[in-house]
Amino acid sequence: MGSSGYKSGKNKAFPKKVSKFFGDSKIIRTFAPLEPAKPLNDAQMCGSFYFYTMSNRVPFQKSYTNAHDLVRLLQSRGLTVTDTAKAESYLEYIGYYRLSAYMYPLLQMPKNQHRYKPNTSFNQVMMLYRFDKKLRLLIFNEIEKIEVAVRSAIVNIGSEMTNDPFWMTESRNFIDAGKFRHTMDLIDAELRRSREDFIDHFKQTYSDAYPPAWILAEVLPFGVLTNIYSNIRVPRIKKRIAQKFGLQVAPFESWLTIVALTRNSCCHHARVWNKQNTIRPMMPNRMTGHWISLPTDPLRIYFNLCIIKYFLDVISPQNDMKVKIDTLLANYPDIDIAAMGFPRGWECEPLWQ
């Protein structure tokens, strides 16, 4: 497609002339990654701004294809399918589009020709799919412990230092009024939909508009809690909470975002094993716990696992996360852990000892 050039970058204001033209025309601005997106892959936080006219967009013309014909299509592309009935069943109950993300690594280059590597089978596709599912379950189980601990730290330290049980719903405690109003809208929505006995008890017993922080936090999603933390007005409150986990404020916020996004991926059954993150985590200047020293890609799931392990070592020093990862990888020896960001010798890192 034709494109014209305005490349994004730091401290580069969007040109007024182009903005004016954009506002009066049917030109559409899109954020295009430097590399083509993979099936079910996240948008990359890097790239260029391009302008496309409406005439360059085309209608979606692909038709629905049933499972039987999809199996034949995969076979014609070089994928070995030994049990066609079972393959059709998987495509019907899982979906071709979801499974295509696990087919993509098995394609030959160039991948847009849709030809599979020699001796590639549908069983390998399902192996990747099952591994990813088990990895999500492992991650979600560990993140639950982090979520509970962070929730407790925000509630306890915030309540103690403000000397106000209702500090979470008081605007004076937050720096960004717009963000606070948005958070209050989310809080109101959660309270309206809640069917928890303790929320009903509070409403029936007390005249206060909102429950105290330690009750309210129990019905708030983790993402809302992290937004509350990032908007706290008094820096020393944020600092005390971050110090609880051996981090400075900025890296703590950054890592909470990574944990929250990873949690959401697991909750929504999204692919995680070789997915590239869209946000680069901030590194602390100093850390109280063990960390990694080998070079690795901070946008890969291995780095997320390292962040999760760091938090767990603070919360539960005798945790068995390493044992669980070892067991999972041993059960799936054909997984390319390099695609996950694991460096050679990762198991010898201080963090994983």
C-alpha cells in the first residue's frame, strides 16, 4: 500500500499543516509496525505513522471455510495430519484462527507463502497449544499471590499513612482529578454489580457512601488497584508501598503494569509462550533481592517470569516456581525456549537458585 511519511519520534509535534489537512479530509492515520504482524500477535510499540486514503482500503472478501476443508487446505500446504477426524474436531471446538498462532512458527520462510517446514505435523501444533495452556495456568497461579500481596500493601499502608479508612474514595488523596473520576466510575460499577455478601452487609448496615479501603479493595480488579496506586498524591506513601517489595516507585509501577497485562492475557486465554510484549519494563537502579545477569529480551515472556519470580521471592521466599517451570519444560522437551526469551544457562542465574 502506498504510504507517506511522518515518522513518529520523541519531541516531534504532529505538524499543524498535516493536522489541519487530516481534520478536513477522509485520510486515515494508522500506527503501522515496522514488521508485519503475526497471527494473533500484539501491536508493536514501535513503528511509523502512515496515511492511507479511503480508496486504499479493501473489503474483507475471505469466506467462511468449514473444518473439513480447512484440514484439506493445511494438508495441501505440507502439514501432516494423521487423524483427520480428530483434527477437524479440534478446529471446530478451538477454532482455526486461534490455532493459526501456533501454526505460524512451523511455517517455512517466507511465511506469507504458507508452506510448512518438512515433517511438520498437526500434532506439533496441538503440542504448542497445550504447552501454552499449561504455561498460562502456571503463570496465573503465581500472579494470584502477587495480586493479593500488592492489594494488601496498598490498602494497609495507604490507610495507615492517611489515617483514613476511606482514603481510596477521597479526591484529596489523588493528584489527577480526571483519572480519579474515571477510577470512581469503575468503583461505582464494581459495587453495583457485586453480589458479595460483605458488600450487601455493608450497604444494609452503614450509612457511608463507600466501604473502607480494606473492604472496597476486595471487589476491585487488579488493574483498578494499580491505577489507584499510580495516582496517589503523597510521594512518601507510594515510596513506602514500593519499598515493601524492594523497588523504587517508577520500576514498581512499571512491573505492576507487566504483571497486570500478563494476568489479563492468561485470564482471556491469549497466547503467551512466544508473544512479544508491547511495553518495555523499567529496570530498577537497585534491588533488595536477587535478579538476572544474562542478556535477554525484556519483551519476551521469560522476562515476565523473572518479574513474577522476583515478587514471589519477596512475598514467599520458599516458593516453588522454579520447580514448576522445570517440570513444565521437561514435559514439553520440544519447546523452543529461546523463542520465549530464555537465555542459555538461565537456570544458574541467582534469581532462579
